[in-house]
Amino acid sequence: MRSSSSRSSLRLASCVGGALLLLLLAVSSRAEEFAIVSYNVHGLPAWIARDDPKARMPAIGHLLAPYDVALVQEDWSHHELLSAAAGHATQLGGNGPRAQLLASFSFFCGGCGSGLSVFAALPRERVLDVAAVPYDLCADWLFGANDCWATKGFLFARLRLASGAEVDLYDTHLEAGDGEDDLAVRELQLQKLRGFVTDRSEGHPVILGGDLNLPYDDARQQAMVKSFASTLGLRDAGARPGDTSRWKKRLDWILYRDGADVSLTLLSNGEERAFVRDGAPLSDHPAVFARFRVAAKR
């Protein structure tokens, strides 16, 4: 027969265990807000950018800092200045150049990799899965948009948020240029990205953003985005400049979907107009953002 003190200890342990279980359940089921920005930072060497990237990158980084996640494109030159100013605890980079020979041309293309970075305000151990995938196709080296110098692709990361919810992020930059060959490459790149999302993110909530080089106001190219999104169950977050914005060519998108067990509710969206310095924009693209409520489905 147990003594009264033993029974008291068991009851205490049971109570403590039950309280911890309830606490864990409460943490795992509570909703949280999650803000994400996508920005093409025009991170080319100064002689190509024709401005002062060494001054722009720290300014951009400080403006990225308040966001839970920043999806960055064209982060080729002066990455250290950008990432140090952003200060996010977790910083992920995309794929490198397709050949070591290209890496030696850093004066031209800043390293010639994908130019993709994901900055996240959470500990590195909450990154459960990551992949940096090149598209392995491009349209031109010396004419058009010269995209073959870069190794464009996409960067995938699965994050576990503070609430315990898991969200799959995708950052990408598609082929530039206005020719038929450029458009054909963009279509093939979307096909490769679609296949990866289908395989890796089945049942998971997804936020996919970046410079798609597919304008909102071109019916043919908008149809490409709609087809891509529809196949994956993605919705347009509407993260774009307004009609009164200075930006007339709008190429940057944020798409999203719920997961089997996690819902994403869009709370706000648009252009982050703070990305200016001395009255001039900090890049040749707008910064676009979306804020979500992330919650477990009941």
C-alpha cells in the first residue's frame, strides 16, 4: 500500500503533467500573425546598377528587419551589407553558379548564382526543410535580358512558427525579357516549380513570392500565373502597388494557400512605400507585402 505522501506526489505529478499538456495544446492551437515582404533589391555591381549599392543595401536591410520573413531577389552583390542590416536570426541562400568559371565573373554578375535569399525572424532550428533548386534553362547570354549569366531558380524552406504551425515558403525569380523565347522559358520554369511544390508541399500551407517577370496588366502572362496558381490551389494575395503608385510595370507576386491542418487568412496587402532614400526608390522594383493570420483548422 502506498503511503499518503506517495499518493500526494503522484497527484501533484499528474496535475503538473496535465497543466503542461494543456499549455502545449494551447500554444499549438493559438493563432498568430505573420508578415512577409518580397523585394527585388537590384543587387548588381555598381557599374551595372549605375548607383551606389553599398549605400542602398544597408538601408534596404533596415527596412526588411521588421518583417517576419523577407523574400529577396537579385541579392548578388554586397549580400553581407544587406543581411547584417536586416539582422534576421535565420538567413538562407539560393543555389550558386552553374559552373565555377562563372563565379569568377563576380565583377559582372555578383557571383552569378540565383540571387535569392530568405531572411526569417526565428531560430535556425525551426527551419525543418530547405532546398535551393536551379531552373537549368535560360534564353540568352549576350542579348535580351542576359539571364544566362545568373543561375535563376527557387529557394524552398519549411518553417515552424511560434504557434507550432508549419508553413512552406518559396522564393523565386523567373526569366526576364519580353521576347517569345523569354516567355517560353518562363513557362518551363513555372512547370518545374509546379512539380516541386506538388511533390514537396502536399498537404502543407504555402506562401510563394518573388519576381515572376509576369506583369499584372498583360492578359497572356497573367493567364500563365492564374494557370500555375490554380493547379496548386494558390490564391493571389494582391500584394502589389496601387493605381497611383510610381510603379507602372508590376512583376512581383505573392501567392498562398491553406494546408490540410493550417489556415492562412489574408489580413492586409500592398506596396511597402517606405523603401525610399532621399526621395528616390531603393530599387528598380517595388517592395510588396502581405500579412496573414495563421491558425490550426478546427
